[in-house]
Amino acid sequence: MAYDPIGNVARKIEVLPWKPWFAWRPVTIKGKRIWMKKVYRRKINTYVDHDDWARYEYGDIFDVLNEVKS
């Protein structure tokens, strides 16, 4: 395999489905800080080379329904 001078590495992003979650700490949904309420959360896993990390995205019922519709 040839040397790659710009360092391109294999990358995979995996988006998991929305799940109900109780916002026990403040989260931002559509520009508003919401907490102590039931919201929806999905995990986004990113795998790069031999490193991986997770981040979370928060939404309301309308975000969940929009994704089901499309």
C-alpha cells in the first residue's frame, strides 16, 4: 500500500435510534435549555482509525416523527 501524505483514515459514523430520556441535566433543543422533563436522545458513534467516541443529540417528539416520516 502506498504512503498517504495527507493522512486519510477510515471513518465510520453510526447513528442509533431515538430513545426516551429524562433530562436530569440541562440540554439544548432547538435553541432552548430544557431540563427535568422527558425528551428524546440518540447516540452517534464515530469510529476513526483506532479511536472512537460517542456524542448525543437531543430532540423532542417532533424530531422523532420527522425522522420516521422521511
